[in-house]
Amino acid sequence: QVQLVESGGGLVQAGGSLRLSCTASIRTSTIYPMGWFRQSPGKEREFVAAITWNGGSTDVADSVKVRFTISRDNAKKMAFLQMNSLKPEDTAVYYCAAGLSYTDLIRGRDGVNYWGKGTLVTVSS
């Protein structure tokens, strides 16, 4: 089974930066594609970014491209989301996700096999 725990959320002013971390507890040696999603009040959970199992390829949503970067450290079983130039519209609960298929993961929520519980990011104007 896979357990994902996010950290690093908080309150930041517009234009600021935050780095989210996701720590994975995995009982097997499987290395999963991982990603980040977010959900704002009244909105559906949306894809933010994903990274292949070896970090060789990444995808980032157009809405955050250039500003957000996803990375991972397989030795530590961690994934990261570096968020720069934050805007109030980035306010959301950010969820770490893992999937069996990278192609399915980047298509959206249905491609996620494991979810973290989320961490809240609030960007003030």
C-alpha cells in the first residue's frame, strides 16, 4: 500500500514562494509516477503537475507553467512542488498523488491511484 503525506503549505503574500513536499511510504520497491493536484473552494480538483518515476519527464498545467516546478528524490521517496510568483488564485488545498500510469496521471483525477490528505496554501493579495 502507498501512503502520501504532504507538508509545506501555509500563508504567503502574492509574489512569494512556497515549496511543498510529499513523503511516500511504500511497502514495495515500486517507484510510482507522482503528481500534484489542487482544489479551491467550490471548484473541482485539478491537475497541477506530474513527474515520471525516474524524473525524466514532467508535465505542468498551463495555468502554473513557468511559475511551478515539480521534482523528486527517489532515495528519500519524496516529491516536491516549488511554487514561485504565487497569486491569490493559487489558493487551494494541494494534494500529492501517485499513479500506476504516468499517462493516466497527467490526464486528471481518474488516473490517480493514491492520494495524500492535502496541505492548504493561502496566497494573500
